[in-house]
Amino acid sequence: MQELKHVIPSVQWTSCLPQVSNSSTYLPTLAALRLGNALALCGALCGMISALVLIVDIAALWWLMLVPAVIALLCLWLIPAQVRALRYALAETDFVIRRGVINRSLTMVPYGRIQYVDIHQGPVLRFMGIATIKLSTASAQTDATLSGVSVADAVGLRDVLAERGSAELMGL
């Protein structure tokens, strides 16, 4: 993230992860949710490969089990790294979201373009105490989402973004 960190050097980047004292053994809820989904998919893929091998009765096809194993190992590294890389910042004129480990992206949404801020929580997110913030603008290209934010942070962020958006629209 060296390149994207220095694009806007004067902002304070905020992590979506809650602050914990022992962060080396703590798995954030967003990472746990994404890892659970990925590992469930790998398990389903193992089941399909097993059924295929048993139906076709070609024992040499058992090597296909390496595919979900490699995918699972990659997910065990990549998903927590992606969640740790997810950051946001309240710049002077823009709300900035930085994400990605392999494919890095930086999304800048001007406060004056924000039409509304939506906080989404499905049943699983509600159980885990996290939310997704969706910023809607007049242009579909600048819509942005921020996942894995605690509910309290999401509500506070919604209020700040709405206030800055209104002030920017009024030209204050």
C-alpha cells in the first residue's frame, strides 16, 4: 500500500478493525465471515470432486482435491490481509476508501456529491455487530461501500458524512 498511502498524505487513515489488545491472535468479524464463506465453498468443492470420482470410478482423479486445498490455503492468507488493508479517511473535501492487497484501489467521494448514506445490516452482520456503509451519489461511478465497520462507528460516520455533505452542498 505504499503508493496509495502517499496519494493523500495529510489524512488520518482509520482501520475498520476494532482496537484490541492482543491483535496477533484476534480474527476480525469481517475476516471470519469471509473465511467461513470461502472455506464452506472449498468444502462443497471437495464434496463435488468426491462424488465425481466415485461416480466415474477413476481413482487417479483424487489429485483434483489439491485444487480446493490450494484455494483454502490462499484464502487463509488473503482474506485476513484484505480485511487489514481496508481503511477509510475523512479528507478535507473527500471521503476516501482504500482497499486491496493484490488489486489495490482508492475511492474518493467528494462530500458535495453524497446524496445519502445507507447503513446495511443483514441478520448475519447484525449478529456479528458489524455493518456496511453505502454512499450513493448522482453518478453511479462514484458510489462506494465500506464493509465490516462496527455499528457505532457506522452511525457516527453516517452523521459526519451527512453533515459534511450538507455543508459542502450549501457552499459553507
